[in-house]
Amino acid sequence: MANTPTPSGAQDEGAELSTDLARALENGEFFLVYQPTIDLQTNAFAGVEALIRWRSPQRGVVSPDLFIGDLESSGIIVPVGRWALGVACSQGAVWHDRGYRFAVSLNISRLQFETEGFVDDVAKAISASRFDPFLLVLEFSQATILDDTKSALPLLQGLKSLGVRIAVDDFEPGRSSLDALQEFEIDIVKLDRTFIAGISNSKTAPSLVHQLVQQSKTRKVQIIASGIESAQQREELQLEEVDIGQGYLFSMPHEAEEIDRFLEDFAIFSGKPL
Ligand code: C2E
Ligand code: CA
């Protein structure tokens, strides 16, 4: 990568960020944190979503909202996404080898998905780690799948043939529909955080969730509610028979060692720690 001189003006901050990001992968500055997902009916630990962080020597730990866009526009998301896939599968296999059988979910950017060799990358990450492919969940935005369905369909079929599961992120009942996704054999739909944030004050949200859950049962799609922050939200979703929940109410994202402690607590409390 080009080594640009250190810019001083604020407008060059973007360029500086890009230069730093270009070096971050080889310098080992990225790491993954994992946020638990919980079975809302039984309180059992259901899995984790892997989320990337950047430990920048200049900036400290940076959240992905501040750098994913840059990784995508520069194309660096492709090698970084490949790295994340390897780490998530290896960590999933470590947990699995210790007797924990839960899903590890990973976000996949559109550019990564559309880059030639993506399905092979997934196959290689699975075989290198010996992680059970059924426990690997790949999360895509609806736009990644629906904007170019002709290209998306064979790629998703390739992934499904490896045995991995597919999740659709940012699903908003009322705006999104399971019908539109039917041909893609989606396994999991993740209810959007902003939708969950408004659920307690909305007259329409509970019936929208109710309809979605009924549809999901006939289509064998699992529903995960993201961004649960309050006991009230959790109760409403539980009443509507939503399968799985994720959010600060249960746990923040943590590094793998802290998830280990979380898992030990689960064992101590015999599945009812919440
Ligand atoms: P996302 O896929 O929607 O991930 C969930 C985000 O919601 C995470 O933010 C998580 O920390 C946050 N969150 C979880 N529970 C709550 C809650 O109760 N309340 C609120 N307000 N937020 C909650 P994070 O880690 O900052 O990630 C932001 C986005 O960056 C992700 O959104 C995802 O789109 C992207 N991202 C993260 N890791 C990766 C990655 O490895 N690859 C790619 N391509 N994108 C990633
Ligand atoms: Ca996600």
C-alpha cells in the first residue's frame, strides 16, 4: 500500500484513516468480540454474533460503524472479512470441542459476498477449523440479497450446499416481507434494532410481530430480535413467541475469554441465569 505523508488538515483525516486501515490487518490490530443470543422461551444460551473491533495504536479501540464503510470502499473488507471468517470458525470450533454446541454468526459485506471465490473461502475456513458448518451463520443485509437476486441466488445455494445457515439482518416487519425472501431458503431473520426500540410504544408492532412469527413457523424460519434493552421489550417478544433475543439486556459483546466465563455461569445457574 502507498505510504502517504501524514496529513495535518481535518479533511485529510479520511485519507489517514484509510492508510492506517490498510496496515491494520497485517499488524494484527483487528479482533472479534462476541455478543450472546438467548433463547427467549427457555433462557438457554443460543449462540453468539461475532463483531469486529479495531485496536488502533493512535485511536484506541474503534467501533465498526467508524471504519466498515472505509473498508468497503477501499476493498480491504475482502481480506479482512476472510480473516474474520477464519477467526470466527476457529473460535466456534474451540467452543464446540469443549462441549458447547452453539451457533456463531458473522456479518458479511456485500462486496465480500460478490467477490469471486467467496464460497470457496467459506469452505476453506470450515475445513481448516473443522467447525460444524450448521453452527456457522452468515448474516447478510436484505439489500445484498434482494438488489441483484440473479447473482445472489446461486451464491446462496453454494453456501447452503456447504451446510451453513443464512440470516437476513435488519428485517423490519411492515417494510420487509418473508415472501420476498422465500426463494432464497433463508434460515434466520433478525428483527432490526430500531424496530425493537419502538416496539413498546407502537400500536402496530405487536401484531406485525405476531403475523411474522406465524409465517415463520410454516416456513421454518427462526426469528432473532436484536437490540433488546428492556425487560418490557423482552416480555413482549416472548409473548409473541419470538425464538431468540440479543441485546444489552442480556449482554454486551465481549472477547472470547469473557464469553467463556459467561458460559461457566450458565452451567452454575443450570440454564436459568437471567
Ligand atoms: P449489526 O450487524 O446490526 O450488529 C449489531 C450491532 O448492534 C453491534 O454494533 C452491537 O454491538 C449493537 N448492539 C447489540 N445489542 C444492542 C442493544 O441492545 N442496543 C443497541 N443500541 N445496540 C446493540 P457494532 O458491534 O458496533 O457493529 C455495528 C455494525 O458493524 C454491525 O451491525 C455490522 O453491520 C457491522 N459489522 C460488525 N462486525 C462486522 C464484521 O465482522 N464484518 C462486517 N462486514 N460487518 C461487521
Ligand atoms: Ca448482524
